[in-house]
Amino acid sequence: MDTTTSAGSRAAAPTAGGATLADVLVPWFRAHARDLPWRRPDTTAWGVLVSEIMLQQTPVARVEEPWRAWLERWPRPSAVAAAPASDVLRAWGKLGYPRRALRLHAAAQAIAADHGDVVPTDVETLESLPGIGTYTARAVAAFAHGQRVPVVDTNVRRVAARAVHGDAEAGAAAARDLADVEVLLPDDRTDAATMSAALMELGATVCVARGPRCADCPILDRCAWQRRGRPAWDGPVRKAQTWAGTDRQVRGRLLDVLRGAPGPVTAAALEAAWLTDPGQRAKCLDSLLVDGLVEQLADGRFALPGEAGDVG
């Protein structure tokens, strides 16, 4: 990867006193990181992969218990690979964005069938798994296998924007993001993986989007945004996501009916789940069918995928 751009050069430069950001953030993380179960030394690569997919667009507090239950039930990729998709969706529960559950199921099947039930170690092979994108592949390579690769999520982009570039926000994702973060990583693989986790932790707990806790920041005196007087963001403002009345809520209601039933349900049962707007309900049911999250049986009833039941 080319890290010789002007952005990369600024990121790579030592901070005050010759110390780098990693010199400060790696020990800070080891002393102050949240005790999350998937960070513990005995967590398998499979456990890390499950956590990374569950954590996408879902707060940590909502993930811990489902993650523990998932790993207790399915401690290896082959275990969940052998389970029907309906069981996987039920186990996913209220985590939201249930297509992630199907992607994780498909990835587990590929790992079990093509990789000897062992989660691959390198980014390229991880990206070849169904449903595994660039971020997840890099996160698993770094956090499960100690690879020196940049791992960039929203929190990391915000920290880099402020500490390195002096901007209040990161703006739209860009090709430079990986290069910006790669030059922040120490040469030592273990420290590099810790640095990636530290950048995430800083963005999630201190350098937050609204109301950053700058007084608690370990790199306050090294932050370019602070040195510039914390200028306001002059780019486009992201709108806050809503929930009530959205298609996401309606889809969730429909799936709740199916997950809570012992088998296929009637159209009337799904209609009762959302009476506010029948047109919206029909559109959302159609989208669930297209996404493979729901199947319609020959007798007109609906079921989770692979759960045909007794249609007699």
C-alpha cells in the first residue's frame, strides 16, 4: 500500500517530543480498555469473527449476551454451518439488520467446507468468504491473528480526522483512510493490533461524535484539532437515524412474529403485526422475501427460511 501521500506523511510524523501516537495510545489502551469478552486472550478467531459481524451498526451493550449465547451454542463454524437458517435467525434475536445473520451463516459454511473449520488468517482469503467485507476481514486479521493491517471504522476515521488532520469530522469515506491509519501502526505486529483496537476505543469512549471528552483524552496535547482551536465542521451534516415508523421497524415486527412462532404463520398473523400502514407492511414483507429472510409456502403461509413445516 502506498503511504507516501501528503496525508500519510502527516500521519506518520512523530508527535511532540518525538513520540508517536502509538507510543501513547498502546499503553493507554492496555490500562483503560473496556473488558469486552471478545477481546480476552482465550477468544477464538471464530469468536472474533462473530463479534465483528454482530457489532456492525449495533451498540456493544446489546451484543455481549447474544455473543456469549451464540458461542456457547455454536463454538465452531461447522456447528452453526450445520444449523438451519431459521435457527440462526432466531438466535440473532433483536440485534437488528438480520441479513448479517445469514451472511455469518454462509461464511461459516464456507469456513467449514473450504478451510478445515479454521477461520483464515489473511485479509485476501477472509474477503473471499461470502458476506465478509473489507472492514470485517481486516478486523479479524488484526484482532484474531495479530496481522499488521489497518482497521478503519467510523470511530477510527473520526480520531484520525481530528488528531491527524485537524478536522472536526471525517467526512465521506475515502481511499486515503486506510493509508492514514496504516502509517499510525507500529512495526511490531502485537503493538499494531493493539493500536488498531486503541484507536477504536478512543473513538468509542472519548473522541465521540457529539460532546467529545477532550479533557480525558490521552493525546490531547498531540491533537491537531485542538491545536487549531477545535474548528466546527463545515461539511455536510449527517442526519440522525430514526426508528419509529421506518421500514426497519416494520421488518423487525414481521420477523418477530415469525421468530416467536413454532412454525409457519398465516398472512393474517403478519397483518396484525403492523396495522398502521398496510401498504408499508406489504412492501416490507416483499423486501424480506427478496432478502431471503422469509419464505412463502404453497399454502400461502409464511416461514423463516428452510422452515417449511407441515403444510398439510
